[in-house]
Amino acid sequence: MEKEIRSFEVEIRKVPDSPVIEGRAIPFSVFSPNREGFREMISPEAVEGVIEASDIMMLYNHDRNRGFLARNNKGKGSLSIDVREDGVYFNFPIGSDNLSTYVRERLDRGELNETSFAFTVKEDRWVKADDGVYERTITKFERLYDFSVVDNSYYGIKDVVGCKRFAEIQEEDRKALEEAQAEEARKTEEERLEKIKEYYQALKEENKKYFKKED
């Protein structure tokens, strides 16, 4: 599966009088805005057993080249992860390295308040809503790669690194529509030919009656 990234505005913050940063990384049971033709929602069961099997880094703008702020490697490390009813929350002690200092200062100034996460999908469900917009429900992640503090983004389809499945769904629906239209046209033509056949059959029967009367 291809790697995907989703971002949204949340309550990421530095705990007052504490070196701890906390926030929500993944929201549950809420649809994203319509971005590029589809909305997306994550079911709570999507993360079951996945966090414990993933190596999740806390990054800044998804850039591993700058190092990481914290890490949770299969349930262990400085990045604490808490699965709650409305989503996946995190907290971690901020360090004194250059990256940590940079992020902490901007959090203190209120210049950062958004997070993002990178993942691959194992199972999802697609439907087309009444307004014509596709709705995707992710029911199982395959893997979580990182949580990230980001400068500017939103929960939606902005930083999509993958999601080729959406294009595939659209193509499948297009083909299904074409097949349905072709089948409808075939049935219409069959009905037209059948009516013509019935007409000539009725005309033939009428002619038989006429010629009998002449005899």
C-alpha cells in the first residue's frame, strides 16, 4: 500500500511550567472536509494492534532529515501514545537539542497548533454519498510511520502522498456506469426490435384475415 499523509488543526500545546508537549494526532469518527472529491473518516478500530507494531517518530513537518522530537518503537520510548474515544493522543518531554528548542519556542509563541500523521491503509470502505461526493472510511491501518508538528495544513486531502485507490474507485465507477448505460441501450434496442416484430406479426395476421374474406 502507498504511504499517505493527513494533517489537521488540533490542540497541540506545551504544558505550562512543564517540558511536556501534548496533543491529538489522529481523530476518530469525524469526516474531513471535501478535498479533491472525497471525504475521509477514521474508525476507532483502525488503530487496534497497529501502534504496538509500529515505529512512530514525532517529527517536524515530516522531515526525518532534521531528526526527531520523540519516538515510540512498538510501544516503547519517549513518545507516549494514548488511544481515547475521540482519537489518538500523544505527549512527550521536549529536549534541549536545536530542533526541540525551535519547536518549543514557536509553541510558546502560539505559532504552531497543527499536527499530521503518516500511514498506510490495510482496509477501507468507499461509498458515494447523496451529494455525489465519495466517502472513505479507514477501518484498519497497516502501519503508522510518524506524527508530526506542522506549520500549516488541515485534516483533508492536501498532503496526500498516495491514495491512488481514490483514482481506482473513480475509474471503477466510470466503467460500471458505462457498462450500465450499454446494458440499458441494449435492452432498449431489444425492446424496440421486439415491438417492430410484434407490429409486423400483427400486420401479417391481419392480412391473413383479409385474404380469407376475399376468397
